[in-house]
Amino acid sequence: MNLHHPDTSELELPAVLHALSDPQRLEIVRELAASAAPVTCGSITLGVAKSTMTHHYRVLREAGVIRQERRGTTKLTELRRDDLDARFPGLLDAVLSSSPVHA
Amino acid sequence: MNLHHPDTSELELPAVLHALSDPQRLEIVRELAASAAPVTCGSITLGVAKSTMTHHYRVLREAGVIRQERRGTTKLTELRRDDLDARFPGLLDAVLSSSPVHA
DNA sequence: AAAGAAGTTCTACGAACGTCGTACAATCGG
DNA sequence: CCGATTGTACGACGTTCGTAGAACTTCTTT
């Protein structure tokens, strides 16, 4: 099964905002942003089931927020920073600079 | 019935992003941003029913994106620019500067 | 008072969402 | 080859969402 990634020009703002509007996915994005290098799916542990994680990764990928690539049994995930910045300048920075777990 | 508006410190990023993740609501926000002065609900016409508009206004208000005030039979609506900028710097600008109806 | 205008509330309905468990596929290490 | 690891596919569940119509409230205007 090939992983579909939308082209930069195809990124839609409502879809991106929706992808980022879930606390779990927001946390995933924050962790991806924190580590410069691509990261395996399993290395981010929220309190949810594996299949739920798969679901969240797919939402993020189909919205164009992350890029994923199979690498053996694992899968490397990274933020599409440049693409997002090109298409929606300032958006990702604004989201990431907000207090992670706020008062 | 009193309209509840969350305090600036209570604004939550997921809620704001979710409020902005609907195309109709995004359009409302864009129109509010375009006109400096507060605007009556009915002056923004999308292709949806009145009750649907009421619903969208409520979602935006409860997320803290807009402020509403009764004024006779009409209701004035305005963007909470300052509050949003204070809580999530750059977010609203990034959202508004994206192509309104993209290719 | 009567009529109209502007929104709200209530209810309903189909669609989408977040979550999970189970079963499965693919790959790596011995 | 066998087992362990890593992640996916599928189906199910309860919840939330976006939408609408109809009845209602509130205020203005005549």
C-alpha cells in the first residue's frame, strides 16, 4: 500500500486546521517539531491504542501536515515544515509557539 | 439569555482551530476581518439556513473567536482580534492571509 | 395592536469522528 | 524457518458535527 501525500499546492486550510484541532494530534505535531530528525511512529507514546495512533497519523498525513516513509518494519515520520510554511506562512509557528499544555 | 464569552486566558488552541476548520466559519471570520466595524449576523450571507448560521456563530463565540452583543432585534458581531493575538500570536494573521478561495 | 424583521431554540438526521480490539501483513534477528 | 517487532485494515461503538425546518421570542415600525 502506497502512502498518499497531498502536493503542496493541494493543501487546504480547513483540512490542516482540522488535523491540528485534536489534542492528541497537536501533541504529535509538537513532538515531531521538537525532534529535528524523522521519528518512528512508536516513539511517540500518548495514552491511546496503536490503531488509534495509526488513525491520527493518517489524518495528519492526508492533510499534508506530516510525511511518512516506510523503512523496514518501522515508519519514519516528519513534519512538512517547509511545505506548510510555503502554503500557510506563519501558521505552524503560531500553533507551535502556543503553550503546549496550558493553564 | 446571556451570551457567554470565554475569558482570554481560557481560550484553548484545539477549540479555536476546530472553530476555524469549517469552511463556512472560515468565511465568516474572513468577512468579519474585512470589515473593521462590528457587523450584524444577517449581513453575512452564505448559502445556509438561519439556524445553521446561529450554530456557526455559537461555535465561534464559545471558542472565543468572536464577540457578540445584542442590539435591539439585531446582534452585533466582531472578531476578538486582540484577544486572539494575545493568546495565540500570529495565528489569526496566518489564517487570514491564506488564499480565501484557493485554486 | 398588528405586522414584520432578526435571531434563537428545539428536534431530527445522516455523516464524520475518536476510540478500541482483533486479526493481519511485513520485516528483522537469531 | 521462527519468533518478535512494528504498524495496518477492518469492524464496531458511542459521540459530535453540520445541516435544516418549524415554532418561538424580542424588538421595531406603522
